[in-house]
Amino acid sequence: MVSSKKMTKSLIAGLLGLFVSGNVLSADIAHTLRNNSEEKASTGNYFELGLGVAAGVGPSLTEDNSGWAAAYVVINGSYNWNGLFIEKYGESGDPILLGYNAYESDNWSLDIVMGPKFGGLHSDKNDGKFDLLDERNSSTMFGGRLTGYLGDNVVQFSLKHDISGNSHGTSASALLGRNWQVRNWNFHGLVGLQFFDSRINDYYVGISEDEALRSQFTEYNPGSNINFTAEIGVTYPVSENWVFRSTARFRTLSDADMDSPIFETTRSTAMSLGTSLTYVF
């Protein structure tokens, strides 16, 4: 278990903000678009490693401004065996997923998936601001992911529920994207809606009556919310093994998130721009 004094390592990642078989296994939609949606599947077992930089603006848990910048290590990969798979894509909203391809046809694929989601509380300064609050641990989300290939477009729907006993919540998403090939440059666009129920919001950004009595925060019980998300990006193979990527992302943030007293600097939107260079083994 992570102590309350160490609840300063990750923002509420989901709220502010993989294969040797002949089946048409559906990868994460952003990964599918980056690798050309006409393939209608993950390209198979692979691993890549690289470096990236990113900057953006978004809600802050401190009184500082809402801007941020970071450098990071990119670790992407996928592996499958007879329909069972594990995938980790840096461009995905899920840190890592385990799954099983339950159904596939020429244009549709259904995966049963499970993986961690969300995180604890993050502060830019270790000032003990959240020491008197209960721990917020990661949720293990279990559910289904349905991917469809409709002409040049890719759609992906997901429905997941926490089985870890932490948030006890349910999330859902509906995403639509497509890509455009211009010589060796692969451009893509993606739009969608993300739903989080009141249990998820209450666990990660709510303040219980007991917490309010022993801390500086006022009681807060948020409801469910729907956020809009969009991204545009480009992928370019520098050589046979080196790949360049750049992606701009945008997300709206609902009142259920922003009315929470844990935020000092609030915004109704979050935006970021990231660029990476990776080596594919």
C-alpha cells in the first residue's frame, strides 16, 4: 500500500485528462491509426524504446500556473499468443492492458480487456497538502473493447468496471478516427467522448465527510460526467527501425472534476503537445 504522504506521484490520469495468430486483433485505436487503419489490426509482436518531450496546460493541484513540461522514456510493445495479448502503448489512455480476442470478423473485433487506470494525488510541491486525506489507489478496470473498421474510419467503444474494490466505478468511451497517408507521412485525427460515473469521480476527486472534518478541504460529492477528447498527430519512419511521432491533444473538463476543492488552478480544458523518437526492435 502507498502511504498518504507518498500520494504525490501521479495526477488523476483518466479524469483531467498486445499479438502470433491469424485473427484480426484490434489494438488501441490511436495505435491502429498510427500504423495505418487499412491494416485493420495490430501489426504483430514488437517492442520499441525511445525518448520523448511534451508540454501543455491543464488543471493544477497547487497555486502555481497550469503549464507543465517534461521529458520521458517511451516504452511501447505488444505480444499475443492464440488470442491472448498484452499491450502497452504510450499514445494510449491505458497504461497497460491484458486481454483476449473473443470475436472477430472482416470489419469488427471484440476484446475482453483488463488493466490499471487512474492514480493517486499529485502535488508539484511536497508540502503535505493531501496528508490528511484517504489514499486514492489505482483501479483495475475490466470490460470489453469493440473496434469497427468502416471504410477509411475506425470506431472503438469500451465499457469497463473497477474490480479492484477501490473506486467501484464504471467508465465508457466512444472514439472515431481516421488517417491520411501523404508520401511517408502518416497523419491521423481522433475525436471522442469519455464517461465516468459518480463512483469514480467521488473516489478520485471527492472529499468525504470524515476527510472534511480532519483536513482543510470542504466536503464534496461529484456526480457523473462526460468529457470530449480530440487529437491530431503524425508518424514518420525516419529509417527502417527509427520512428518519429508528434501528437497534439485536447480535452474538456467537466464541473464534476473542476469544482473539486483539491484543485487550486482550475481550467475547463487541458491541452498538450508531445514528440518522440523511438527505435523498433
